[in-house]
Amino acid sequence: MLPAFSYAQYSQYNLNINNGLPSNHVYYVLKDKEGYLWISTDKGVVKYNGYDFKLFDQSVGMDNDDIWHLYEDKKQRIWLSNVSNELGYIQNDRYHKAVIKSDDLPIYPTYITENENGIVFLNRSMRHSFCQEKNDTITCLPMDIPLTSAYLQQGGGLVVINNNKCFSISIGIDGISYKQDIYHPQYMYYGQDSQPQRRYYYLYENYFVTIPYKAEKDHMLRVTDKNNGHQWTTPMEPNENIYMSNEYKGACYLTSNKGVYKLLSNTGIRKILSLDDIHDHKLKENDILTVSEDDFWRQCIATNTSGLYINYQNSSFQPLKEDRTGYLYVGNANDSSHYWWNKSKRTLIRYDKNEIAHIKRHENILDITKIVPLGDKAIALTESNIFIIKKDKLSDYYSDINNIDINNITLRYNSLNNPINNPIPKNKRYTIPLCNRNFTDCVEGEAGDLFLLRSGGGWLIFKRSKDSLAITFFDKNRYKHVVYDKIRKVYWACNIDLISIFGKDFNYEINRHVLSQLGIQKVENILVDSKYGNIFLKCDDRLLLWNIQKRSYKELYKNYNLKGSIQLISNDRLIVAGKFGVLLSSIHGLNDMGAPVLYQNIKNTSYNYVSDLEVSNTGQIILNTNNGLLSVTMPADSLNRNIGPYLIPPKFMIHYHDSIYTAPNSLITIAPADPVLQPDIINPYGNGTLHYSYKINETDIPWRNLSEDKIYLQGLIPGRHYTLSIVAYDDVWKSSPVNFTIQIRPHWWQTSSGKKILWVTGILFVALLIVIIIQVTKGIVTRNSAKKNMQLELSNLNLELELKSIYGQINPHFIFNTLNTALYFIKKKKFDEAFTHVSAFSNLLRSYIKSSRNKFISLAEEIENIQHYILLQQARFEEKFVYHISVDEEIQTQSTQIPSLLFQPIIENAINHGLLHKEEELGHLEISFKKDNQENILICSIEDDGIGREKAMEYRAQSSFKTTSYGSELIKELINTFNKTGHVNIEIQYIDKVLPQTGTIVIITITYLDKTF
């Protein structure tokens, strides 16, 4: 919203052939339901969005470019009124032609309205006829009476005046029926003349407008309500005559040769516009044709020779009463004196507290660039010197100075909190020439110190003491502006990529790299308010409120392009002037700003640029512009109002095919084959060229600028919703992001139902394929089944034979060792022991033969065989070792099946090669059977404390009697053979004990692959 202050003149904008219209002859203006402005001219129709024009003329198929009226129906068709052999309309930016069922050509449509079927209108061609449109087809019914004046009522009824009589006309299927309404003659006539006089009437709803004669003394415009006879009057100028009328948005506008009158229901008639209201005063009598008004485009004035005038609102900017042509504002003094300098006249004007002008000429001064306060005086900077100015007198700053001391120092910077204090060299006294100083800016510091910037680079401080001047030089950088911070007691100086802070105890520099990290570029100006200490940075097209404690900033006035703007602080208010107008905000405290107020320079109707800004003692904001000096009245309130950029916000929309989607959050469904959107904005206040940038929030793609006002959507997943954010901006304004919801329409196979169909079809296809494969392979399987069975039987037979072969090797080996033991007893002449041993062996042999007939035996049988075998070995080794067999309680020994004769060779190795050679101590043999955590694993551990495998190998190497060891090889062959069966998997692990322990641990892990075992 704009501030509602009272102003004297309109912000008036003229559209003509110089800025986009095809002709300066404009008949009529219409705002459609979307908000676009349609302008009818004698060279076509123009669609206008505040920035660009879209022309419809004969190049798009129209028969005649001379369009003098427009009408939008409920279907949002823009009907074109012209004298032609056809009647057409524009819809979705395309021209369409209607079919005419009439020989009465050409068509001359007037008073267009609509009823339940379509549009209706009067045809004033060769003869009057009433025309009805339905489904793009127009049927004309002839009328038997000529019309003096007529009015089409809503719904298609007709009221006409003929021969001083009023008729209401109804239209039916069978034709036209007439009915004369009876009105008292006084409502129809004016005056005492008993003879009928010809008068001109205009009809609007229930009202008759009577046009006076030129010769009448009482030159009044009268409106009469035909229902109750109530009458309104308004005076007209001498020789003023109504020559045109038009209805727009519930009002009737009557155009005279000198202005425009507006008639509203129940409120009467009043004059709303005269020729003098047009700022450029180009209009002559009869130049105004029609007027239309609404809340969006305000007041549009169609003219005969000067195009279209748009009165947006009363203007904020008024020409300054005083003539200051050629003068520039150069500064002020502490006594509220304001100074203006004219370089060509070498004249200085001082405005005192009462705004009284004091003019004085200074012949010896070429130019004054700036005046700044200094105590009860002021300092005036020129191109080559410094002057003290008091009231209207200028004196040389150096005139009463005898000694000048210069401290030539080079500063080094470390950090804000830890400065390096450089030693100051001993002062030397110099006499400096009073020329070629070229100071560009200065500010008063502590105790009257003067801080100055030099155009050649660096800055210096002047400290005066009676007739002496101490000059301290600092830095070599060039700075553009300097300001003194009274709160922090430091100086702030800046150039485009550097901010320096100079204080009594420290010097600190913020260089380009640090500024870039903060997102700050192109520093143009620094402002500090002396009451709260707020720091404002003007950076190219942005204004930042800098929180120096948090090293962060807040961007002010983000909806405006501040490029080229001027800023100042006055009376606790921040004022910014630029091409957009003037923005004001109250300063409430540190980092606390009030809501902005805008004085808007609509479409540059007041000026194109501002070169200077001042606030006078009377509260006038004075702008030096390309149109001269303009003033704005400073509002007296606290400025605590949330003012938006425009009186009515612009309308955002997206065009897709023949549909228009308006913001915010419209859902746009997009075809995959045509994912192109065209954004648009209707902005009556648009200024310059319109641009867009956009971003899809659910992706990682950053903001993109549009080069051709089209958005090409690529890489989006069909069926998923995305948020499209769009920002529009022109030469002075930038919108906040506006969101639309978009969705790529999935192909039928990407929809839920399509996916179900594909799944069902796929399943059926796979099922059919499986049936075919089964049928095809069934024969193959049947044919190969016998062959495979035969091969399996052969394989099992081979495995059986292989096991038998191994068992055949085990048995002789065991027999050989046992017989050796018997021979040992016989050699020792221990015949009783030999007999007992052989008898025990025969019992074991029978059990062994029984076990070897089966591949698997129970664990109980295997333990019994082991016990018989160990007893025989104990007898052989004369009780040199003892043994112990343990079985977990969880193991069912009768039902647990293990490979037969698997452990005997391992136990034999433990006894023969380990325990046999053990000296002195009694040997121990531990055999255990355990169940793993998994139910299908059996672990057998065979542990001895013999001499170990390494010592056993040494014994065999030293022995003169070389024997062949069959046990280890037999174990390997037996394990490999059983692993081939597929019922079990056997792994064996040998562990040599570490000294001082001796012996070997053998772990046999049996994994049952077949659950039947």
C-alpha cells in the first residue's frame, strides 16, 4: 500500500507510439478478468501487462484493424467491435472468427452485452437489427423502427427512444416484440415549451440523461430516474456538448468536448476530468474519447490524438516553489543553515532556520564541493583549498596559522582487538604549500578535529591549537566517503572494496576478501546514526543494516532496486531517494528499524534520476532531479506502517497451453512431451524491462535467470510434486518469491493403475512362459531322468568302492600294527600276554569288520571300538599312558551318526608317534565329543601330551629302521571321500602345543549337511 497523504496532481503516464502503441488514436480501454489491459486503436488491439505490448491486427487474421470497442464475456472472450464483414473475438491470445447468418453486411456492432446463450448487440449497419450469438454463430433479427438512443440491459433486454417515445423491446424465438412504456412527459422533457422540441438523450439502466441546447441559459446536464422521477443536475461549461458515452464496470461515462462526466446508480452525475487535467496540455477539444476506471489500473483516458493517459494516483512530488535552477546542495552547518552553490554564477545561497535565503557571490572561488559542520562554524571544501565559513563569510583555513607540524607515519594493521602500536617518529616542522590538496570529503571528529580524504589517496587529521596546526597523515588507500561514529568514537572510511576503521587506540581494515565472505560487494557509502550507532552500508543495489557485534547484516528495502540511490539520516529517520521514489523508515534503536513508507515515482512520471537529496528546516525532502528540484512533505506520524511496494500488488501467473495459473500455489500439471512454462506478471506500475529468475525447491539447482521468459523443465520425476519459485524484477522493483506447485503428468504406464496393469500383464506373461518351459523341458527331463539315475547309481557305487578301498587299506594297517604288538610279547617271552592280546584282537576285529560294512555308524559304536583299540595299545606299551573319553550330555550317542573308522588312525598316530616316545612320566590321552552352538556340528578333540609332531619326525629321521606311516594319508583320503557324499563336511585341524607343554591336539569338525544324519 502507498501512504495516504494529500497531493495536488496525478502521477500520469502517457502510452503512445513512442513507447509501444501502434497508433495514438485510442478508442477504448478494457481490463479483463485476469487483469490485462486491452487497448483498441485504429491500427489493431493491444494487450498490455504494464511492461510489454502484444498486438492483434490483420497479421493474425483480422479483417479490419480499426477496432473502436471491446467487450469481455463470461467465457473470457474479448469481442472486437469494428465495421467489417465479420465479427471476431480474441481468446487465449488467438483470434477467432464467428459465423454470421445475415445478408445485412457489413456488421456495425454497438452496445454489446450478453444473456444466457451468448453475446447480444445492436447492428447499426444498413438498418437496425438485433443480433444474438450462440456457439460462435450470429443470427440477426431486423428492427422496424429507427433508434434515437438505445440501451441494452443485462440479460439482453432493450430499451430505446424513438420519436420522443420510449419502448422496451423483448427478443424471442419468433422475433421482436415492442412495448411502449408510459412515462410522464416532464421526465422526458425539460422546460415550459408546450411544443415538442428535439432533444438528445442517453440511456443508462433506469436513467435518462438529457443534453441541453447550446442556446439555453441554464446549461445543465440532467439525469432522470424513470422509476420515480428523481432528478440530478450538474452545470456544464458554455458551449460544452456531450458527444460520446461508454459503460464500464458499473458506471456510465459521458464524454464532452471539454471533459468527462461520470454517472453512478443512486449517486447522480459529476464531472471527473477536464482537458486541463492532462499534464502535457496537448489535448484539444473533442480529443478525449472514453474513460475507464478500476482499482487495478486506476483511470485510463483514451484520446483521439495523444494515445492513452493513465492516472495512477495523486503525485507525491511537487515542484519546489523557489527557483534554484543551476544550484546544487553542498551541505549544512550546525546552526541548521543549508547551503546551495551555483558554479557558473559562483553564488552561494544559505537558507537559515526560517528558510530565508541569503545570497552571496564569491568571485575568487571556482567551485565548492562540500560544506560540513565544525563547531559553531563550518568547513567548505573546494577543488584546491579549505575555507572556514560562518554565516555568509568565507575565510582561508590557514590564514591565522604560523606553524604546521607534520607527523609522517606508516600504519600497520593486525586486528580489531589486538592492534600494533607503531612508534611515532619525532615531530618535524614543515611549511607546506597551500595548493594542490584536492580534498574530496571531510568530517568533524573529537574536539574539533578535522578528518579529510585526499583524491590522491590516504587521509589526514588536522588538530588546531591557537596559531598552530598538527597534521597527521595515515594510509595510502583511496577512500570515497568518511563518517565519524560518535558512539564508538571512531572514523569509518570506505572505497569500493575496502572499509577502514580508525580510532584512538586501534586501526582496523576490512578488505575485499573479508567483505566477499560476508556477501558484501561494491561498497559505495557508509552512514552512522549519531543517536543509536546503527551502521548502514550502501552496496551497489542494496542497503544493509550492519550488526557489527554479530558480524552480520540485514538487507533493507529488498523489493527495490537501490542502484544509484542517495541516502541520508535526518531526525532519527533513514531516507533513501532513487528512481523508484523516496523511502523513509524510523530508527527506533540499535538494529531496530520501523516499517518503510514509500513516496512512489510511478513509471518515472516525476523524474528519471536523483542527483542530490536534502531535508529542509521545515521538513521538506528536496530532491535534485533531471526535472528540476522536487519536494516531498515529511510525514508527521511515526512511520510505523507496513507499506508495500504498490497500492495493489502485481498479479503473478503462468501460461501453459490455453490455461492461465495464478499465484500463489496453483497446481500446474505438465505434459512430459511439452514441459515449457511461460511466466507473466501484470503490473500497472512496471518500470523498464521485466526479468525473471526461478528455482525448483526440491532440487539442488540454484536460482536461474530466464533469457527468453520461458521455463524449460527437465529431469523432473513424473508424478512427483515440485515447488516452483519465481522472482520478477524490473529497473526499480523486485518481487518476493512467488510459489507454484508443478507436476509432470506421468505416462499411463507410470500411473498407479498403469503399473498394476503392467504387473498383471508381466505376471501372466511369466506364468505362460513358465508353462511353456515346463512343457518343453518335461520331455527332456523325462528322457534324461533314466540316464541321470543310472549315472547317480554308478556314482554311488564308485563312492562305495572308494570307501571299501580305503577301509581295505585301514584294516591291513591296523592288523599289521596289532600283530607287531603280539610279536613283541612273543619276543619278550611273554606268552600269556601274547595270547591275551591276540584273543582281544580277534574280538575287536569282528566288531571292526561289522563297522566297515557301513559308511556311517553310531557314535556309541565308534566309542566302543575306540575303547577296544586303546586297551590293545595299552597292553602293547605296557601301561605307558592312560586315557579318558568324555561326551557332552546333549549328544545322543545312539542316534548320532558319524563316518565309520574315522578316529582310529588319528588315535593311532597320537599313541605311536607321541606317547610311545614319552620318557619317565605317564602319558595322557584325552578324547572328547562336543556339540557346537549350531545343532548340525559335532566337534571331536583328540589330545595327547606326547613328544609332539616335530620330535616324532626327528625320531623317525634318526631311526635306522624306516617304516612307512599309512595313518595320515589314510585320514586325508577318508575325509576327502566322505566330503564327496554331500551328507557331511569334515575338517581336521592339528595344533602343536607350546613349550613347556608338549603334545598335539587334533580337532575334527563334522558338519551335517543332510538333516537326516
